[in-house]
Amino acid sequence: MYQTGRLHTCGKSKTIHYSAEKDNQFVVSFLDSATSYTYKKNALVQGTGKQRCSISSFLFKLLESRGIRTHYIDNNEHGQMLVEPLEMIKLEVIARNYAAGSIVRNYPVQHGHPFNPPILKLDMKFGNDPMLNSDYILAFKIATEKEIKVIRELAFEVNSILSSVFKESGLLLVDFKFEVGRLENGDIIVGDEISPDGMRLWDSETLESIDKDVFRFGTGDLFEKYQEVSSRLMEELV
């Protein structure tokens, strides 16, 4: 296990400590927690933290191999990830390839409707994560106009890469969210995690949910679904 120093941040799904071994690095520990704010559900699901860490690490390394910079440095089998420090931008970046979840509840679109090109949505990491447009982002000084453009371009690139990778594994990437942050030099890169905890995945033939929706709706075992995602990715791409 990575040796940890003092606590930096404690959330519901992860804790972040300063590394006790290397300066200017952080240790992210993934917790076995599952939360749905919309459906007001919280639970501990054994083993899901390690699965999220493993899948997120795999996807970060994949993105790095395709020229997308992330904060990932290393990971271990204990559900820990070693990362670079970032000044996190208070945005959730969401890409939608098919209609599911809140977009179906809030807009006149049918479940499963494909979006081409994908829909990009930026939410503020505050309260109930309100949706923002560029005017709000600029007014609240969350990001500059140039940074908004970089974030949008990055989102479409990441979405294209991940959609292709999951397609090869027999999965449709319905939607997903990720976060970004600034390095000391001002460059914006991918941070936090990219895992089934923040995405919808459907089997490309049966359209069965292989994601957190099984927890939201109580239709399956969350750990088994995360394990299936991991197995499909590893089998196809290793």
C-alpha cells in the first residue's frame, strides 16, 4: 500500500491524502460506497472501490496512450491511486451519446435516442450541480473563455476515445462524466476518476444496463456489473 500523510479531502466515495513517500503527489483511496442523489440511496457495496480504482486507472492509462494528459501516476491492488496535484475546476463535464436519466425526465426525448454529435453539458460542482452555460462560467470566474474551449475540445476527444474502446468490448457508452483541473503551468488535464460510477454502459446487443443504474433501480448486483465491465475491457484490450 502507498504510505499516506495528512488528510487533504474526505468525500463519500474517495479520500485523498498527501503522499508520505513522495513530495507533490497525492494518494487517492477509493471507498466501497454507492450513492444516488436523485433516488436518495446510499450503501456500502463490498469490493466496488477497488473495481473503480482498477477501471479508472486502466482508462487513464489508455487516454495517456492516445495523447490525453491525466493526473494519473500509478495504482495498486488495494484500491489506491497515486496522482499529480491539480487545482480542480468546479465543473462536472458530461457527455451524452444516448438519452437516459435526467435528460429523459427533463426534456421531450425518448429513452435510448442517439445524439450525433454528442451533447456536452457543464454542471457546477455546488449544491445540486446546476447546469451552466458559458456566461455563468465566466461570471462566476470558474474558467476563462479560452479554458471553456479547451474543456469542450477535451470532452469530445475523451468521449470519442472511450466510446470506441467500449464499443470494441461490446458496450455502448451512453453517457459519462469527468472532471478537469489545472497544473501549475495552467494546462488543463483530466482528473478525479473515470469509472462506471459516473457513466452509463449498455450491452450493445441486449441494451442491458452494465452500470450504476442497477443500484439506482435495484435491478442487479453492482459489484458484479463493475466486474463485468472490467473483464470485458481487459479481455478485449490486454
